[in-house]
Amino acid sequence: MTKHVDLIIKNGTVVLKDDVRRLDIAIHEGKIVQLGEKLGGAADQTVDADGLTVMAGMVDSHVHLNEPGLGDWEGFETGTAALVAGGCTTLIDMPLNGIPPTVSVSALERKLAAAEGKSRIDYALWGGLVPGKLHELEGLAAAGVTGFKAFMSSPGDPSEEAFREVDDHTLLEGMRILAGLGRVLALHAESEPIVSVLAEQAREAGKTSPADYAATRPVLAELEAVNRALFYAEQTGCALHFVHISSGEAIRLIQEARSRGMDVTTETCPHYLVLTERAFETVGAAAKCAPPLRDEAQQEALWELLADGAIDLIASDHSPCPAELKDKPDFFEAWGGIAGAQNSLELIVGEGHVKRGLPLPLLSRVLSLAPARRFGLHPRKGEIRIGADADLVLLDLEQTYRLQQEQLLHRHKHNPYIGRTMHCRVTGVYSRGRHVYDGAAGLLAAGGGNWLKHQRVD
């Protein structure tokens, strides 16, 4: 190498798309400009990554940052602090937890104003598909949203200004419009007719425990919604992405649809892979989510499907709230969402690679490359390659630690992983070549994240 560069990260074990190699990475003006063994030449800074694993930063496509309009809830500043400390370098923010939700161009502008100067990492934004707003889809797409999110069950907030679930007509017509716009529809797939009736029956009978809540959201409700959405998508040609799938049966349904030529992908989340319904006994509502945590058999099925390449990507579904909203005697009234932004990459690499031996390129694909490709961010994001943004995470695969509450950087420090032994540790993070997190020094740079408008998927 003869060109002068800004930074060389030397001697790391680098996780590439299909391989793991000991390489140096040369970075200039935020881009990876050279990969090779023992790169020479001049650099403003050299970092020795000997003994460390270097991966593409996580692209977390399912994050809820509750701005604008929700005051003491999570926002871009604290949410991205947690994300970057966990090795995430790009996020895609969901449209529902803000007032107003991102279901119009004017709401999108307010979301962008809230993010300006506060996000530590690059970010894209989802738009929303809700009843009464079909006319907004084209404008949101033109403005640059990544894709659109819809709920097939109630999001849980009954207030008038909140995000609402789709009825069947809105879902079908929304799919027709999005097919024409060439945008992906991300779906929360649980059947509202099933879960609402079961919940009403349980509460009328005085059944309000965590186990009672989980029983009202069975795998059957997930399967019914997935089947219905696939049928509508097959009629309309709409590209689908199923978020936070919790069961092996649903993954297999989606696989079958893809084998028929449908444009459909699926994600699961770290909590379904590392927690089971038993977590309710130890951490209570910190582990409440929808769909709920499942049993050990479902958890093992997800790991097997992940190893087989049947799960496209993993996202955190970071869904935080003020702590008092978790502290409810009636489990149905507790906020449903897991605050896991800071832990996703360490959990998946630690449990998946260190403990189970899954290949690092596979895990890097589901954490980084696949979401970047699916949502229009590749080739800039998601992969260690020449020409890509220098979004990198340095990991120590030999270092274990026990997660403590005071280590969490999101605003409200409830988390189902507190006290858990993590089997690897993030020691450094670079966003477009900027050193934004150090395992010893902590957060290094505020702001600096850019909005990533949608671009054509390669």
C-alpha cells in the first residue's frame, strides 16, 4: 500500500462474507480502501487488533426510538448510545412509538428533526401502513423511507393519535400500492381476532399472570396471520418481511412460500434464541414481548433453522419504556417490549459461535449483510469489503463478563439479560471510520449519524 490513509486496523481476525482471515483493514475518508496482509504505507493512526475478531457492525433493522413527542421515553441520543456500545453501526427506526407516528410526510419530517444531531450512528426510517392513511404511502416512499410496517394485531396503545393495526382491506390495498412502489412491507404477524378473544376470556376469569398472558398469544395466532399475509402478498406481488418470528412452524411456512418464488424474508430476535418462557419467573415483565417467549423446544427449533440458513436476519426489536410501565400487578397491563439494543450482537455471537460453534460468516450475514441487502443499504453497509463504509466492531471472543444494570446505556435500565454471563465482549466500534466506542473508555463521540434514504436494493 502506497496511498496515505487515515487509519489501519492491523492483525485482526476479519469476518468476511464467506471467510474468516487474518487481515489488515485500511480506511480513508470513512471507507474501506484496502484489505490485505501486513499492509504497509503511511497512516494517521494504526490500531493493533491482534487477538480480536473484526466484524461488520450490526445493522439493526428493528428498533423503537420513541421520538418525537413521548418525553421521558427512549430517544435517539440514549438509544443509539446503547446500540453503539453493543456493536451496532446502523439502525432502522420503527414508525409507531412516537407522537405522531410516522404515517405521513409531515410526521416523517418531525422524526427527522428529532434525530438530527443526536444519533451516534447512521439511521434509516420505516414508514407506517395504518387505516385511513393509504394516500400517504406514495409520499413517504418518495421522501425516502426504507419500507413500511404494519400490525396485524393491536399495538397496545388505545389513544386516538397512536399507531393502529390494519384491517384486512387496508392490508390488501396497502400491499397493492407497495407492490407498485417497490417497497417491502414488514409485518407483525399475530391474529387479532384470536389473541383479543383469548385475552378477554383470561382476564374475565381473573387469569393475569405471565403464563396466562403467554397462553393468550399461542403459536397458532402467529401461524394464522402469516398464512393470511402470504395469501394476500401472493395476490398482489408485494414483498414481505415478517418481523420477530417466534416459532419454527412459522419459519417453515415462510420457507415454503419462498420456494414458490415469493419475495419474502423473516427475522427472529435474540430474546427468542436465548430466553424461554421460564424467564418470566426470574425477571418478570422485563421479558414481556409479543409474540411471547416460547418453550425450550421452540427455542431449539429456531437455532436449528438459523444454522440451516432458514432465518434471514436477526434484529433486536429494542422496545423500551419508562420503568413504571413494567411494574404492574396485572401482567396484561405491563408494557410489552424488551430493551435489548445493547446486547444483540454479543448474545448472538456468544451463544451462537462461542457456545454452539456456528460459523462467524453465517452470524455476520444475519446480523449485518442480510438486513443491509433487504432494506436497500448494501453495498454501502453490512459487509467488510473495499468501498464499503468502515462500520466495524472489534470483539474479544475470549472475554466473558456478567452484565450489570449500571453498564446499560439506554434511558430506562430494565433488561432481561441483567446478571447473565456474556460469552464475548465488544471492545471497539467504528462508524464510517470514526472511533465511536471503546470498551475501556466508553462512548467517544456524540452525534455524527446520517440519515440513509432508501436506495434500490441490489
